[in-house]
Amino acid sequence: MTPKQAYDERKRLRIENDLRAEQRRAAGYDREDEMQEQFTRLLNSFERIASVLELWADQQEPRP
């Protein structure tokens, strides 16, 4: 292998490695975004449940 071929091969491998690292970072950000979205949906569900319970409590007739 000539020095130029060796240089080109190292360059190609470095670029591939950088691409894979960027893809892993992007996948990590996607997972973070998905987890954040799920957490937000969970909190919204709790808020809706609390609202329904509050409405139910308001509709109850007081007992003597």
C-alpha cells in the first residue's frame, strides 16, 4: 500500500468513525426527547385525573 493509499484509508476510516459517533449522539438526543415527551404526557394525565376528581368532589351533595 502506498503512503497516499494509507493516508486515504485512514481518512476514510476517520470520517466513518465521526459519522457513527454523530449518529449515536443523534439517537441519544432522540431518546431524550422521547423520554421528555412521555414524562410530559404522564404529568398531563395526572392533571386530568386531578381535575376529574375535583369535579366529582364538587358534585357530591353534602351529608348532614
